Amino acid sequence: LFMEDHTAPGSFVQIGGEGASASSALVAQLAAPSRVKGRVRWFSRPKGFGFIAPWPQGSDSVPGVGSDVFLHRSELLPPSSEQSGDSSIPLPPPLPGAPVEFDLSMQEDGKPSAVDVQQITDLSSVSSVGFATGPAARCVEKASIHLKAEGGHSVVGSFAGLVTGRHGMGGAEFVSLHLAKDLASSFHGRELGGSRGAKVALTAGFQRTQHGFVQYARSLSENSARLWLAAETSASACLVFGPDGEGQPLLLFASVGERGHALVIRKDGTVAARLGGSRPSSDADKQLSKDSLKVFEHGLKGPSISFPLIPGMSKAPAPRGFGAHAYSEKDGAAAGLVPEIETCELDWEEHAVLLIGSEAFWAALPCSEDEAAKVALQIIVETA
């Protein structure tokens, strides 16, 4: 019995019979998976070839393979196996830094080459999420979201976020437990792809959670419902997926309630983009908040929602967040909460970290946002 030696493509080692080694370690080494992960180091679309750098580097790298594995466009496969026979779906170009998986082969000159190359479309599997929250915040755990990209191919996005409660944490607990599940349900079976489809599904997911939030309040006593709806529960969350039709990953940042925001951080620690953030309330926002209160008071049959006064303010602020934010009722059904959503094209090669913080976090930060970005990246690198 012979098996190809994955450390030297094209050569074979006997693992069965009289001449075989009895070492189980040798067999285990030779039985290593043939699919190799890497990142596109360089690719010329006009010339049709480029190079892949095996990834991760270090102790987990593939033995016998250096930093350059030749890639020819003829070896590019559709981004997911379900579309392998659909020629109508265009191949997204392999941009520098894009994660791929491939089989190793060998060129005539003995140098390694990549065959059956597929771009990795499950960004949830190649991304990590970490949280540092205080007593007034809860995290929305990382979730895998199945959706369509702009080119029509299927991808798996990575979703995570945080929820805060300005005047209580009951609502924050509810939203943190339901938001990711509601979002996944909103994406299920949706054919519209890319950022447009993702925005529609994100809005629907937040509205599902809002509907459940209000329905739960209906089951509470009058005092409990008043506290529940007046807690000003806010959420900031992100969805990262790709590659899209042009080969890039996309980031969608959604916020409801207080104006939390996010920083896209480059691998050198500088800030590439800022998403979300505070903006002054318009007269339309204030009127919408007043109308929302009337709807709630009518729909809940009694409880008058009193929002607590903030020290130094002469009157109660306009409500923000789940329960009393941009909510309207049409034909007796929840129809209203509209999150603010911003889109950002990411760079596989340059962008490394997304830092999300609540409005209170950014206000209490003892340094500038640029300094915070460098510290966050440094902590991640040291931890890794």
C-alpha cells in the first residue's frame, strides 16, 4: 500500500506490506488533509496568474511549502460547491489577501502549484470575536448568517454586536438573546443578494426582535411594562460577509437607539473608517418619538410610559431604542423599528479589526479614538 507524500508532491511512500513502517505517527502524518488554506498574495487579472501564500504561517504551516504557491486562473472554482455547475454565476476575482483553499500539485520545474482553488466564503470560520462589557451592556454572541452575495453565490457572514440598557438591563438581556436568531430567520430564503438584500434582511431582523420585545411587554404588569419600555435598550451590531461580485468583503453596521459607532482598523493600527455615531435629533425624530409613545400607551391598554429625568435636564428626553423608537402599529402588528445601517467595503489585505463601542464607551474613553484603535490591535496581537 502506497500513499502520496504530502511534503513532496509526486513522490510516494509505502505504508502497507512488508516494507512499511509500523510507526503510527508516520501514517498520521501522511494522512493529513490535502486541502490547504492560504491567502492570495498577488494576482494579475490580465495575465491570468498569481501566487498564494499558505496561511496560517508558523508551526501550523504546511511542511515543505514556502511562501509562494503558483495560481493559474484555469484552476479557480466557483466559490461554493452548490454552484459548481452553474456557469451563469461569475467568479469573483481573487484579490490580494483573500482567503482560499486548494490542493497542492507540482509544476514541471518542481515548484508547488495550486489546483482546484476555491475562495473561502464562510467568513465566520476565519474571523474571531471578543467582548469586554460592563454591567450596563450585554453581548450578542457571534453567529453564522447564510445569505447571497452580489454575484449570486452563497456566503456565510459573521454577525456580532452589543446591547446596552440606559435605565435597566431586562430589555438588553432579551435583545441579546433574540437578535441573532431573528436575523438568521430574516435571511432564510431571501433571494436578493449583496448589500441591498442584507440591509432589507437586517431591518427585518431588528423589527422581529422589536415585535417580540413589545409582545413580551404586553404580558407584564402595568408597572413592569412601563419600566421595560422605558429602559431605552439600544443595540449596535455588524455583519461581515464576502466575497461579493467584485471579490471584496462587505461590512454592514446597524444601530438602534443610542449612537454607538464602530472603527475599521488597519493592520498598522490606523483607523480606516468610522461608522455610526451621534447626530443631532431632528424635529421629525422628536415628533416620531411622541407618536410612538401614543401608540404604545394605546396598544398596551393603560401603562403611561414615563421616561426618567436625567440630572441637569428640565424635561425627559425623547425615548430611544427598542420599545419606544420609531415604532408604529399598522393593523395591529409591529411594523416600525428602523435601524440606521451603514455599508463599508473592506480590504482583505489591509483591514484587520472592527472595534464596536456604545455611546457611553466612546464618551468615557480616556484617550482619542486613534489611540484606542492602536491599543485594541496591540492587545489582539499580544493575545494571539
